[in-house]
Amino acid sequence: MRRAVCPGSFDPVTNGHLDIIGRSSRLFDEVIVAVLVNESKRGLFSIEERLDMLREVAKPFENVRIEAFQGLLVDFCQAQHASVVVKGLRAVSDFDYELQMAQMNVGLAGVETLFMPTNPQHSYLSSSLVKDVAKWGGDITPHVPEVVARRLSDRFRQDGR
Ligand code: PNS
């Protein structure tokens, strides 16, 4: 079985992530979306909330599974019997850091990384930008799935930001 991992923070998932997840699901038998549990960096959404949103938006893709992971990505990949990581590349600015991680991961455990160019429609999109725009009341509906837009507006309303 050809199994790939799409890792990230997904705080929250955007249409850019979803595009990469959907396209990967057509290339592999199974795709595992792996949400990093990073105890030193508290996100806007809890890991459970991120997993919930991802599970909701990835429903149309039958061969996509959503999991959380802690520690090294290569250890997670090995435990899941996945030898490939898929990462979206938005622009050249992403490349330096992504290349370093890809080279480290292949050196650590022989886990390969495939870079997938993002759809140009989403090339400027990031979870951080979406959160900032949502925080100040800007329209993020073109950039995130409906369930995410709703959660963002609820979260910022609750926080009174
Ligand atoms: O969405 P992000 O925050 O850009 O995702 C980064 C992620 C989760 C892919 C990266 O931080 C990662 O793989 N972290 C797990 C720890 C690890 O394996 N570190 C060594 C990378 S070479």
C-alpha cells in the first residue's frame, strides 16, 4: 500500500491545506494528515478542535485519515508504515526551510519528502494570516472551509478580540 503523510500544525486548516490533502489523496492509497502536538507553542485552537475541523472537511476523501502526533515526524511515519511525506510549497520563500527538513528526514530514517506546488489561488495563504484577518473582523470565507470560518468567528467573539 502506498501511504503518505501530510504533516502540519493546521491551526486551523485552510483551503490551501485542503487542496494539498485532496490532491495527495488521488496519488496515494492512503493519506494520513498528521497534526503536530507542540507543547511549547499554544495555538488558537486545541489539538482536539483542529482534529475535529480536519475530520469534518476531509470527509469527502475516503482514503484520508486524521491523526495527532508528538515527537519526530519520521518516528510517526515509521509507526504508520508511511515512507513519504507530502508538503505544499507556496513560494520560493518556503523552500529553504522545507529543504532542510526534507534532507534531515531522509537522513534520519530514509523518509522521503515530495513537494507539491500549491494551487496559485492559495499561494499567499497561511493559517497565521487567516487568524489575523479573522481577529480584526476581515472576511476569511474565501480562504477556509465553512466550518473553520464559523469556528474562527465564534472564537474571536468569545475572546472579545
Ligand atoms: O504547519 P507547520 O507548522 O509548518 O508544520 C511543521 C511540521 C509539523 C511539519 C514540522 O515542525 C515537524 O515535522 N515537526 C515534528 C518534529 C520533527 O520531526 N522535527 C524535525 C524536522 S526535520
